[in-house]
Amino acid sequence: MFQDEGYSRATLIRPGLEKVRDLAAEGQIECVLIYSPDRLSRKYAYQVLLVEEFARHGVEIIFIKSPRASTPEEQLLLQFQGMIAEYNEHKSQSIPGVGNDIKRK
């Protein structure tokens, strides 16, 4: 299990994420199990980039709280979830006292 406690999901530079990406590139994993798309990244563009990167290496991503995205409708839902996560990230940064209590690296 890889966790990036204390690191913002709005960045791609996180120790746990980097380790999983390395394992995928080395062909050492077949699947990545992630709670929800916003746990992969809070930026929609990064979510797309990472999903495509894992797919190039033959690694399947499974989101526990999202559909498998095997139909166009499920893919659209996954995209909306990514965009909403990014919106919420920006929103929490603009409200004093919300999201500022956590030291982000």
C-alpha cells in the first residue's frame, strides 16, 4: 500500500505515486486499486495523464468509488468526477481557514 500523507494531490511529485509509476514502468504490477479519482490527483489533467500512462504500461486502474469506465457514459462520469475534484480543490483554497490547516508540500 502506498500513501502520500501530507502531500497535496494537486501535484505529481509525491513519493508513493512516484513509486507506483516506477513499478508500472518496470512491468512489476498489473493493477492499481485507488479509492476514488480525486485520490489519484485533484487535477483532472493529471488524472488523465496518469490513467493513460498506466494503460501504456498495461496496468489497469480500478477506482473503488467509481464505475469501471467501460462504457462512454461511465467514462463521462469519471471525467466529471475529476473535474469536480479539481473545482473543490480550488474552492477550498479560496475559503479562509479551509484547506489551509494542512501543511502541503
